[in-house]
Amino acid sequence: MSDDIESLVEEPPQQEQRRFVRRDVKWKAAIKDKEKNAVIHALTINVSEQGVLIATNEGFKKLQLIPLMIQARIQDKKLVVYTMAEVRHVVVKTDSFQLGLLFKQIQKKDQQFFAKFAEGLI
């Protein structure tokens, strides 16, 4: 009987659940915090076609919708992307917060750029 209980309590191995390829990159980003009427500086950790992981000094609530600006730089070219993103998860680090963001409103060309970049085509 104890074997049955252990099998119910045991956690299955964590498997990667992402549907889209991610690519590590450090780009400047900023969040407009409407509640505090402030701009919060951030840095991307990785990007994909559907979202971004960023590091910032401010925490945000899960499912909160935030205006986000990302300054993408490839070689000597610069692209500024404006998007609305939903906070999907928050990880508290010793010196920052990591926010997993899902793009909710983004220009098609910007999303295509992130997809090609994440796949290593750019």
C-alpha cells in the first residue's frame, strides 16, 4: 500500500513544455508602470516568437498586462518593439525579479523578427 501512496505523491520529471524556440540575448527593455506612473528599466534574458523573459528590479503580479518596450540590436542595426505583454510567471532572485511575459498585442513584423531571431535565422 505504501508503494501506491508514494507513486501518487511523487512528482513526474519536469519536461520542457515550450512550443517555441527561445534564444538567450541581453537587450535593454522598459516597462511602463501605470500604477506608479514610472518607467521601470529591464533587461531581456531570452526571447521567442511568443514572449520574453526579462530581469527587472520591480515585481509585477501574475496575469498583469503591462506595456513593454524592447530595444533589439543586431550587429549595427536597431529595432524598437512596443508590445502589451501578460505576466505569466515571476521568479524572485536575490538581486532582481525575472518575469516570463507572453506577448498579447504585437505587430506581426515584430513577432516575425523574434521568431527568426530565436531560430537563429538572423
